[in-house]
Amino acid sequence: IVSFGKVTPEQKQEFEKFELKIYSWDEFLEVGNDKSFDLPVKKKSDICTIMYTSGTTGDPKGVLISNESIITLLAGITKLLDCCNE
């Protein structure tokens, strides 16, 4: 998990209880420079991102978006642009 904010040592310990890692944005950028770092195997059903509503008309909500959903969206856009000669 990557946080755009600071990540405290206490937060890191809490995530480790669930066998997860959390990185601050700066730490995440450093990981990207480490060529020996192995990314975990991804599945189509894995969560890619969470899309949030602002909550202006009610409570804020989040929708889980899977890797497969993102790929499907991009494939649809590619087909649309091919049809339009773009």
C-alpha cells in the first residue's frame, strides 16, 4: 500500500500484522529505483485502485476497481480510437 502522506513506524507495524507493507510516497519512489526488488504476482481480480466519491450528497463512499476492470476500460478506449482513426 502506498500513502501520499507520512507513514509512522507504528503504522508499518500494524500493517505487518496482516502480512502487508505500507510505503510513504518517497519510500515508494526509492523502491522503484531498486532493480533487485521483485513485484508480487498480480491477478486479474486484485484491487488496482479505490475510486472515492466526495460525499456532497451523502456519506463518502469508495468503489474497489480491479486490474481486470482497468484493462477492460483501456481495451474499450483503444477499440473506440481505432474506429475513429485516432
